[in-house]
Amino acid sequence: MGKPTRKRYAMLALVALATALNYLDRTLMGVAAPAMSRELGLGPEMMGVVFAAFSWSYALAQVPGGIFLDRFGTRLTYALSLSIWSACTVMQGMVRGGWALIAVRLGLGAAEAPCFPANSRVLIAWFPRGERARANSIYSVGMYFGIAFCSPVLFWMASHWGWRALFWIVGGIGIGYGLVWHRLYRDPAEHPGVNEAELALIQADGGATQSEPPRPFRWSDVAYLLRQRSIIGASIGQFATNSTLVFFLTWFPTYLASERHMDWLKAGVYAMVPFMAASLGVLAGGQASDRLLRGGVSLAAARKAPVITGLMLSTLIILAIWLESDAAVIAVMSIAFFGQGMSNLGWTLVSEIAPTRLAGLTGGLFNLCTNLAGIVTPIIIGMTVGRTGSFFIGLIFIGAMACLGAASYAFVVNRVERLPNPA
């Protein structure tokens, strides 16, 4: 049969770059927020609504996006998603008022909805179980690593060229990458460069190299998934995990500028550190999980332990309330975000339990619950900052959600095994 090819890593590189662009587009609003809010006359409460608008449509489009993914496959779904969300990013740089900005953010959220269910589908298709957590960590690190090293550049661009240029440049890059994705991505059975040895390697350890036949949407499938305890527990846990992430993607730059009184360039450098820590957290979580699995630990324990550990570290964000030193605050924020990076492994857990014919729908339901945090968190922080002038209550909320998530993964999620396809 010969030596296995390594085309799965090329597909993983495509996913990592797409995921980096996905999160870079989301982060631009946080970088642009101080200047944008002044120019457009938007107060903290309205900015909270603007931040949350993305997650309204993102959450509502999860199930339709999962259905579309199951029907039309990863290649077409991802190419369309990339191109449309990048066009919406360009349009954010053209708005003249708050309501127009909300409308474009709604479009951005809807277009990005299939991304993570598609990522989960790629893991199921291309990677054996023993490599899946590491693969998840590699593409997920793009969420943080790119932002970490782009943050000073983005702050510099905003200060020299204006906040609108951020959206035009990044959106244009994304539109081009949508074409690249469609040209290069294939499922394993359709890829001309993959050999039989690699297909056998993937299949021998739980990979699903053959595309499942399209399945018409049925509400009974939704009901079936919602009866599964592990899916419910993971969804609650990931809601909590995403609360920390949403804070860093939206309000964190404003927190540094308004509560810590940093200028833009200093804030850009400081903002870089927690994102670098989160990158390391993602890699540490994936490596730890696969190492535990290879060491004979049960699949459930290997997938859950890094997530629970990460969520407990995220609770330390509350300590920033009482710290005077900027360096100490950044250190605490970095530990908390490192933990959030570890807990991102929840997507690997879901890829282990999703029925093969409902991978898109399962990912959509999971991400729907996950991104309710994107609706709740920015609004709660915006309202409390607007009324109190402080991030005190917001940071307490983030820490409490991390505790809730750790409890859900520990006590609600039970079995981690592939669910059978419903009849």
C-alpha cells in the first residue's frame, strides 16, 4: 500500500487560515470601537448592542447553516461563507450610523455561521481519533495567534489610516481566500492526491473518509440531538467558555483604554500578550488531551480534563478588579485567556459524539448555544459600564460563567462516544 500521504495536513492548513480570518474579522470591531464610537456618536450601551448584533444572527443561523452544510458539503459551504462574510467586513468600513452598522453586523454573523460546524466536519473526515485534538488545537490557534501578532499592526493602522481601513483591507483578503478555498479543498474520497494508505490510516481510528449521503432536514433529528445528555452538557459548558472569549474579542481593548487609561499603541502591545497566552493554551489543551488518550486514559476523561482545567483558570479574571499594576492585570488576563484557549477543546469533544450523518446539524446546535454568550456578554458589560462607569460587574460575570462551564463539563457531560445515526 506504500507510505501514507499527508494531505490531511494540507487541508488542516486551509482550515487554520480560514479560522484565523474568521476571528480577525470579529476582532476588528474591538480595535475600531473607541474611534468608531466617537465618530458615529455611539455610547457604551449602543456599542454593546453593536457587538451583540453579530451573535444574534450568528446564533440563529447555526441550525440553517448546519443543514446547508450537511446538504451541500464542506467545500461549497465554506467558500460561500468566506466570501460573503468578507464582503460584509468590507461594508462595515462604509457605514455612517449605528443602525447601518448593526445591519451589516447581522449579515456578518449569518455568513460566518457554518464555519465551525464545517471545521468539525473536516476533523471527522480527515483525521483519526488519535490526532483529532491536536488537529483541533492547530486550527484553533489561528483564532488567537493571528490576532496576537496583528494587534499592534491593527492599532497602528487605525491610528494612522483610520478605523475604516481595517475593514477594507481584511475584508478584501478574505474575499480572495474564498476563491483559494474552493480551488484547493476536497473531502478525502475526492482528493486526487491522497493515497489508499492515508485513507486506511484515517478509517482505522474512527475517521469518516466517505461523504455521507445528503439527509433531508427533520425536526425529529433536532429532538434526537437535544435528548443527548453529553450534547446538552457540552453546549452549556461552551456557552461559558465563549463568554470569556467574547469579552476579549469585544470589550478588552476598550477596557484597557478607558479603565486602565492606556493610549492606543500601548493598548495594542498589551492586548497582544493575552492572545499569545491563549494560543499556547489551545496547543497545550490539544497536546494534553491526545497524550492522555495515548496513555490509556478513557476518551471521556482525555477530552474533558483539559477543558475543565482551562475553565477553572478562566475564573481568575476576577482578580483583575483589585490589581493596581497594569503588568499584573495583563498577567492575570493572560492566565485567564490561556485557560479559555485550553477549554476550546470542546469542539473536539463534539466531533467525537456527533452522528456521522448529522455532523453539520450537531455542530450547528452546539454553536447556537455557544454563541448565545455572544449576545448576552457584550450587552451585560455594555449596560453595566454605561451605568456604573466600571468593568467590575462585567468581570464578575465572566468569572461566574467560567465556574458554570466547569461544572457542566464535569457533571453533565457523561459518555464521549459516537452517537448512532437516527433512523
